[in-house]
Amino acid sequence: MNLIEKYFSKYPEEKLIRWFKQVCLAEAVSWFLLFTAMIWIREDKDGLLPTIYIIIIGNIHGLFFSLYLLLLLPSRKIFNWDDEDFIFGLCAAFFPFATIWIDKKLATKNRND
């Protein structure tokens, strides 16, 4: 954990916030594309294109999922999340489109005002 904090400490807070918000949106969009891939492969089980599409979209979604989890750590410090908020943000990665809610509701500086 100290390694991750050390790595992200060299970036300004505004840049980390922008990255986190972009990754939240990209993770949700990749969920949607993954759902379309699952529907397409269900309709055309033997097709080559649906298989290639699901492999590519699955890898892209895995990248954004991993980036979201990595950026949760500096976001916890930036937005002053308590343990409950952090666990909620962690669990949001596993539910479709929940990262958009995290971006809109939890990823704000002055939530208590």
C-alpha cells in the first residue's frame, strides 16, 4: 500500500480527481459493452466476430476495473472517505454502473455541506 501511495503522491490532486472521474465513467461504459458482447455471443455461438469482440471488450473492461480499484486508494485520502465509504466504493466495482454513482455522490470534496 505504501508503494501505491508513494507512486500517486507525485501527481497533483486535481489530476488524480480527473483520472478517477474518467475511469469511473469508462468502467461503466465498458460494463455496457461487455453486456452487448454477452448478448451477441448468446445469439451467435459459433461466430468468430462475437468471440473476438468479447475477448477485446473483456480485456478493456478488466483494465478499467483494475484502474478503478487502484485509483480508489488515493481517492480515499483526497475525498476524506471513512471506512464505510471506501468499502462501498470497493463494492461498487462489482455492480453494473455503480461507479457512476460513486463519481456523482461520493467523489465530491464537500459532501457534508
